[in-house]
Amino acid sequence: MQLLSISLKRYGPFNLEHCMCSGQIFGWTKFGKGWYGFLNNTLVRLSQEEEKLIVYSNRELVEEDVINFLNLDEDVEEINRKINVNDFIENAIKLYSGIRVLRQNPVDAIIEFICAQNKNIPAIEKTIIKLSKMYGEKIEMDGITFFKLPTIERLANSSLKELLETGLGYRAKYLLDTAKKITKEDNYIEKIRSMEYISALNALTLGEMRLYGVGLKVADCILLYGFHKLEAFPIDVWILRAYPYALKGFIDKNLCNINGFRKTKLGRKEYLLLGNIARKVFGKYAGYAQLYIYMASRNLFGRSKKF
């Protein structure tokens, strides 16, 4: 076991709990005060003690890897100032201070968010666990057994019948097709990484590079959380519920009626329109604004389906 202790004083606000409970990452499990998961293929236990981050790992891990994964080196205070456009965002920033857009492995993000389509967070976690148990590497820490998310190559060599046993349903075909595509096409991940945001969004959802079954929302999640393209603004039902409040003062009063914020699914034209408005308001940090809006919306509307 290796121990790292990282002082958070020089990195501005950070809240591990907010990061792990924000719907941006799956496959991490909390036992006691520690969050267990895989960072660069290494099993780690993360815990926060006020302004100190404690990192246990099952093999050598450098501090820079943790800083990069948790995005501690990004000036979140400056980002917050730039996206703080009204009272709703200001209150959300106060409530969820310390949240960061994590820098995840892009392949892991692709796998996770294909599995996440039209599922709630507990159901997503359950599917990820089943998938990891079936195909992933088994590792123990603190007397607890964990399974690593499978490699894309292992998934590409699986069968549809096997994948269906994990509870993926129709998503199994999406995942299998995606795994085969990424493994067959040279440098697929690097090609997406090198693109500007809008080009990458179009590549994932249209044309020859399109990933089967990946729509705009899933593509935005992949780009934001897997490729750290901070212009991405994933729009789900929680964002729709809060959208008129989060962008108050920046949208036409009739927009709610025209686009129907009570919808659970948007057409491509509507989705892009709402995303472009958000990018115009929040600029290159729209993805950070999305996280705050998502967290605030779940808090505000979580107990009631009414808008």
C-alpha cells in the first residue's frame, strides 16, 4: 500500500463528496469515509479531511496523477466568477462549492455513459458493477473486493448474449458496436481529442465516426467528462427543469413555451439551440455551469416531478 497526503490549501475550494455524487463518474464506491475506485488502472481510496486529501493506492501512484484526475490545478474560483451570471447560479456555487469537472479516462467515460442511457444513478451503478464483475480485473483492498471496468478490447471480443446478462438491455448492442468500432479504427480516441468541441460532437453523433446509439446528450457527457471539453453542456431532465431559472435574463420569455421544458427528450434542433444559448451565456466554461445547475436542480426538484 502507498500513502499520499496532499494539501488542498493551494488549490482553492475542493469537495470530494460533491465530485463523486454529481453524476459525472460511476464505478466509485464509498465505504466509511473513503471513496474506492480506479485511477490510471490503480485501485485507490480517497478521503478528505478538511484541507487535506488522503490517498491510499495498491501500487505506486504519483501526486500529479491525483491532481490531474481531480482537476485540482484548474482555477475554479476564476471559473466560478465567469459563470456567475444570476442569483440562481450564485446560490448553486455557494451550495456546491468545491465541485470539479473530473478528468476521466475517455474510454471509461464512453463505456459508462453508454451504460447510463435512460437509467437513474443506482441502476447505472448496478449495471457497471455487473459489467466489471463479468469482464474486469479482480483486486482487493482493505478486505474488500473490487472489479476494474473492462478494457474496450475485452468488450469488443464479448458477445451480445453475455452483455445482455448485465442488465444493459438495448444498450448492450450500442456498447458492443462501439467497442468494436473504437478497437478497429486507428487512433479513434486521439482523433476526437484533437477536435474542437462542435466538430467532436458532430463526429460522435453523425457520419463515419458516429458511435451507434450515442445521441447528443450522451456525446456531451463523453466530451465533458472524458475529453475535458468544457464547452459541452449535457441536457437531461434535471437541466430542463432548472433551465429557465439558471438562464433567467438571457432567454426569451416565450422560449419555455416554444421548446417545452417539461419534455424528457429534445429533438436535435431543440437540444442544440438550448446548448448554444448556454454556451453564449457561460462561454468556454459551460460544462462547469451545467454541473452546478444539475446539482441544484436535483436538490430543488428531486422530491417532486412537477416543474
